[in-house]
Amino acid sequence: MEILLQQIINGLTLGSVYALVALGYTMVYGIIGLINFAHGEVVMIGAMVSLSVVTALLGAQLPLPTAVIILVGLFVAILVCITIAYSMEKIAYRPLRKAPRLAPLITAIGMSIILQNAALVVWGRNYRTFPPIIHPTPHELLGATMTDLQMFIVVLAAILMAALLFVVQRTRLGMAMRATAQNPQVAGLMGIDINVVISAAFVIGAALAAVAGLMVMTYYGIAHYYMGFLLGLKAFTAAVLGGIGNLAGAMLGGILLGIIEALGAGYIGDVSNICGFPWLSDSLREQCAASDNQVSMFGSNYQDVFAFFVLILVLIFRPSGLLGERVSERA
Amino acid sequence: MTKRRVKRAPPKVWAGVALIVVALALLPFVAALAGQAWVRILNFAMIYTMLALGLNIVVGFAGLLDLGYIAFYAVGAYVYALLASPHFGIHLPFWVILPLGAGLACIFGVLLGAPTLKLRGDYLAIVTLGFGEIIRIFLNNLNAPVNITNGPQGINLIDPFRIGSFSLARAGPVLGIDFSGPQKYYYVLLLLTICVIVINIRLQNSRLGRAWEAIREDEVAAKAMGINTRNVKLLAFAMGASFGGIAGAIFSATQQFVSPESFGLFESIIVLAMVVLGGMGNIPGVILGAVMLTLLPEVLRYTMEPLQLALFGRVLLDAETVRLLVFGIALVAIMLYRPAGLWPSAVRKRELETPKVVAE
Amino acid sequence: MSTLSLLAAKGISKRFGGVHALSDVSFTINHGEIYGLIGPNGAGKTSLFNVLTGIYTADDGNFIFDGEPLDRVKPNEVAERGIARTFQNIRLFQNLSALENVMIGRHVRTKAGVFGAMFRDKNTLAEEAAIEKRAYELLGYVGVAKRANDLAKHLAYGDQRRLEIARALATEPKLLALDEPAAGMNATETQGLKRLLEEIRRDGITILLIEHDMKLVMSVCDRVLVLDYGRKIAEGSAAEVQNDPKVIAAYLGSEVSLNLKG
């Protein structure tokens, strides 16, 4: 039971990060129908930039408290990510707004490759570690542990999500975004500057991505030029799970996916334990005997597969997602 | 593709064909002058041509955006590796394994295609991407507790193509002329590639090919005209996958080593880029795309580092990174400026460059 | 009546959320007639087509086509059974030539598969030649033979509509369902279309025709079905329907009454 709770806590933390990234995907897809393949890379850049800034500040040995250093790192990361996302949209996506679906998708893939390799050039091929300036204190919670870092991530993510919902539901920009998502042409005719709205979607998504990047950095302690790809794909899965184009859906999908992954990784070993089967080869029998009858066909190294399976199942059986609308096509 | 009726090819065409045949026959010797590595590169160009043509069936003819195509390449490659290497101790001859590889890849094609039949463009792309990644993850991890694929270490010492004692991997004389291993493979590959090209041309100009293009153009109308879109789409996946499987098996044999690393999303994207770059649906264009995308990176690799040394005194970006950066930039640039590809069929060019005026 | 009727519809209903696109629509189409389907915009005409051709599934009711029930049938099976259609918004294969469009129409009556395509055996080659020949014939039949190798996208509007008819005819239908074939045509083109429809009827094909052009409907249709708000409000000969007060009210509004007797 403690394992269950522990996995749920871990999943909630990871899920909060997914949710933040998923929001970026869902906003862009909701408004212009583009899967922004390069969004995962923006998260990665957020992580890397914050890492560089923090490392630099620490190196300069300024008498600043840790929190401030991290905040500065975050701030710079947000600026960089916003700039990149804005430029990407302007240079590569805007000209292709009227093109058939394939073109912007390929462009997005191209941008993703460019960003990955630019990061490779700047930060090198090796895994970069976050300086050990954060010491998360674990707290007991009904038999499981939750560190204050985990709590911080979950709470911060929740605050940001609430803020975004506020912006979208209660401000003029938000209304403009919702209108453009419904019908860009008419929104344009009503005096909304589509370009501003779309840029805003990218910019907000990028800011959230930068925060998510920093979260991943501090939580896992490492960053790598290739980390954006998988993270991005999973966050996109989360967005689809919740209903693409739907903000609450992205949040729900993110958290749900995080929990599914954590539970899956936690239990797959038990579920696929083959030591119970009668027909085992000799070498397997030896392995079972040596490891207390715990030899799993599939271990937590298959963790990533869960996200993909979820993605495929959702798209096949409920493409509109959990909170999405069912759209019927009129011929 | 608009069919043109050519009853009798004029002599000029025959002369041109003869010239090309001679050039192709002599090419490996010319390339060998620059080093055997270049013959190997030519061989790769042909393997990729087969791959790209296979994907062209799915993406170009039928209009189904498959981002996980490399999975079929992987299936073919691993089937060959498992059945012709010391890994399991099985050593079947290549002419038995090739159809097996194609067949298994074909089955996978149907399995992966079946759930995607109702999906629209982007979603289809993502699901196929997911499938591709799942296969790669399984290949990477099926080494414990039961070792099937040998995990990230891959499988090596794979048998080359062999007939009796005549092996394609070793250099040796044939009919009095000396051929190196890669050169022997070259001719076999050339023959196979030509077969694949001919089959593709035939597929395009057939009832099935037209059905694929109908689905690409307007699936609702295609159904209304009696086309069983489910079966036809599955056939597209199956045929495309089969070619991928064959290419994979050959890849295994020529490399004599396979590992999951060669079968990731990036490789899927490269093959897709070949199809897109060359002009989707257009067979000569796709061949051009495949050849270019195989040769150019190699050319870059041989020139970039010396160039940087000459210009900057040191290597700023290693060849691999340069290659990838150029690739990414090229993808974006082509989509912005020549979306119909470098040598598009007239069809695709009109479709992509004029805004659709369908009152829907 | 069962030997005369090609298509019998009973109680067809279809809802989209709260909208009743079709409510309890029943009618019969007899062999060899040209049957009109008219009604104000939004009356459910295209919805009826879509239910008939398997694009939508009816919530209620059934069809009997040529003696056999036609329920829960997929669009491609509908074509196989012998109903071919055109679309209100022209759905040609834009980037294929006119000839290829019609050749695709032959798909449902031919059978070469993947092996035939790859190996080009005698039968496949003969079938391909026959397909091409028939396609040329049909292009000539509707009057666009000169444009055989042009992309469908580049055809003049009127030619596109005719091409769509040729493609539908290529499926050897028993019932040809045309959705507003005269839309956007001028008087001369409409006359040409009328002649084409009559020739199709002479060749033994039954026609179901959605149209707004009343002159065309009245001059060429044997019987007419009138829908309004998804319901059938009249069915009968063109003349009967024309003078039906319910029909007049539907088109012109019930405040207006036509004093026909002067």
C-alpha cells in the first residue's frame, strides 16, 4: 500500500511537469492545429539555460541565497525560451499557416532537430548535472515520503495552471485566444489580431516550458540535449489524453499520465513476474532461485512504453480525449 | 501521375538507357578509386532508395503519414540477424530469410496499420511514431530475462550473402575480374533496387495504385466509388512494410551488425525527408531524394572537418552535428520555399503551391 | 409495386444532436424514372443522400434496394450494390486527370489486385485496357472527352460536374444519385445537362436528383419528393407537386398564397 501511495506521489510530481508542457502543446494545437514538435526542445533549452546561469552564478561566488540564484536562472531561461518560441513561430510556422497539414509538421520536425543540435553544440554531448545546492527534505505522509521539492513542484504547477485558466477565462487576451481557437477567420474579422494571439500562445507555452525544464532539472538532477524529445512526446500524449485543445484536459491528462507511468513502472515488475510459470528454461530457473523468485519479463526500463501505449489507445478509442468534445463530421 | 501512351520508344530513349546502364555498371569501379568506403556509400544509397520507395507507397501514393516506418526496416534487419548469425546459432541462407523478413514486416505493417485506419493526418503521424518507438524500446530491452535481441549491444557476426562457398563479403574474382566485397554487393543491390523500382512503377499505374491515389485525394469520394478504403489502406501499409523489411534484411547482411540504435525516430524522419524532398508520390523524385540524402551527408563529412580546420584552425562542429544541423535547416527551408520537393510530380506541385479552392 | 420499385424507403429518421435532419421519410423510386428531391435549404436532402449511401446511419427506418434490404451498409458496399452518387460540392480527385477519375470509377466492377499489379499478367493487362477504353467512352458520353488528360482541378466548372457524373456512371449503377448537378450552370449548360439525364434514362439507369432549379426539375422529373425541415410534405408527379399548397407554403412562406385561378 505504501508503494501505491509512493508511486502516486511520484506520479503526481512528474505529472505536474507533464501538465505544464502539455499546456503548451494544447494551446498551439487548439488555435492553429499544429503539433509543435519542437516544444519538447524548448523545455530542454529551459533546463539547460537555467543550469548554465545557476552554475555561472555559483562560480562567481556571489553572496546570494540559493532561492535567488535559482530564480535568476529561471528568469533568464524564460526569456530565452520565449525568444526562441516567438522566432520559431514567426520564421517557420507563420508562412505555412495555409499550407496543407504535412508542411508545418515537417517544419516542426526540422526545428526540433535544429534546436537539439544547437544545444549539442552549446552544451556538449554529456549529461550535465545540477549543482547540489538543493537538499530536499523528505516528509512522512501516510507511510510514503514526499520531499518538499516534490511539494513545491506540484504546488507551483497548480498555481501556474490556475493563473493560465484565469488569463484565458477572464482577460481580453484570453477571450481573443478562445475566439481564435473557435474560428480564426471570424475572429480576425471581429478585429482580433490573429498574429498577436498566436504569438501569445507560443510565448505563454514557452514560459511554462521553461519552468517545467527547471523543475525537471532540479528534480532529476540531470539534463541532456536529447531529453526534450521523450518528454515532449509524453506531454503531447497527456494533451491528447485530456482532449487536445482543452486546457483543463491538458492539466488532467498530464497528471493522469504521470500517475499511470509511475504506477506502471512500479508494478510492471510484479505483473510480469515469470517465476510463477511452470515451463521455464534452466537458466531462467537459476535466475529465479538467485533473486527470490522475482524475475520480470518487463522491468521499469519499459517505462516509456506506457506513454506510447496510452497515446495509441486514446487516439484509437477516444480520439477526442477525456474532456474533449465529440466532433461529428458532416459530409 | 498522368499516363502518357508511348507505343514505340524512339531510338534516342534507348541510347539514353544504354548509357545509363553502362554508367551504372562501371560506377563501383570509379567509386573504388576514391576508396572502398565510397562503394559502400553507393550500396547504402540503394538500400535507402528501396526504403524510400517503400515509404513512398504509404505516404506518397496513399497519403498516409507514417512516422514510424523505420520499425519495418528494423524487423527485416533483426529477422535476418536472428536467423543468420551465431546469436541463436541458426544460419539460414539469405534467399530463405529475405522472403521471411519481407513477410514478417508485412504482417507488422498490417498490425500497425489496422488501428490507424480511422485516424486523420496528424494523429496518424503520432500513432505511427509511437509504434516505431515501441518497437525500438522492445528491441533495446528484450535481452533479459530471456535474451532475444541482445539489447543495446546488438547482434554481430551476421552472415553475409552466401551461395555455397561464394561469399559476397570477401573480395575475389568473378569471371576473371577482381571484385571487392562491397562491389559484389553493389551489383546484387543494383539488381534488387531495379526490381523494386519496376514493381513500384507497376503498382502506381494499376487499379490498386489508382485506388491509393483516390484515397489520398478524397477518401469520402473514394468510398463512394466503391473502394474498400480499409483494405486498400492496409495493403499500402503491408506493401510499404514489405519493402522496408527487405531493405532491412539486406542492411543486416551488408553491415554484418545490427543494434537498436539504427532504428530510431531520427531514421524514420530521414526516410520521410527523402520522400518529401524528392517529391511525394513521384518515383524518380523519391529516388533522387534518397540518393541525395545518402550522398550529401557523406560529402559533408569528408569536407566539413578539413574545411573548418582550414578556416578556423580547429573543428568547431563535428561532422555529425553539421550534418544534422544542415538536415534540420534543409527540412525547414524546403517546406518554406519548395514544399512540393525538389523534383515534384506535376500533381503534388499543383496541390501544394496553390491554395485549395474546395468549397468544403 | 414491388417489381416496379427500385428503391423503397420507409420511415427514415436521422438526428444530429438536437437537430432532426430527417423525420419519418418514406418514398418509392420506380425503375427507369427520373425522381426529383426538392425542398428549401436545410430540408434534409443531402442528409437523405448521405443516409442512403452509407455515410450516415439512419436512427430509424430502412431501405429496400432492388428487392434486398440496404441497412448498415458501408459506402463502398452501397456502390457495389449499384447506387452511385455525385456530391453537392464536387468531390473529384483534384490532382488526377479526368481520365483517371473515371478509371477509378471502374474500380468496383474490376478485380485486379496487388499481384496483378506487380506481375501484369494477361488478364490484368486486358482488364486495364478495358478500363481505359470504357473511361474514354464515358468521357465522350458526358461530353468532356477533349479534356481527358487534364487535371480535374483545371476543368471548367460545368465540365467538372459532368466529369463527376461520368465517374459515377463508370460504377455501372442501377441508381444514379445526383446532388445538385445543375448548381452554378447557366441556361445553356442546364439544357445540356437535361439532355444528358434523358439519355442516361434511355440507357436504363434510374436517376435520383436533388435540384433547386425548378425548371429543370419540372421538365425532366417523372415524380418528385418534397422535403421540408426533414419531413416529407408531398410526393407525386411534377405537376401535382407544383400545385400543392403545402409545397408552395414551404418555399414561399405560408403568408403568401398564390391565386392561380386569377
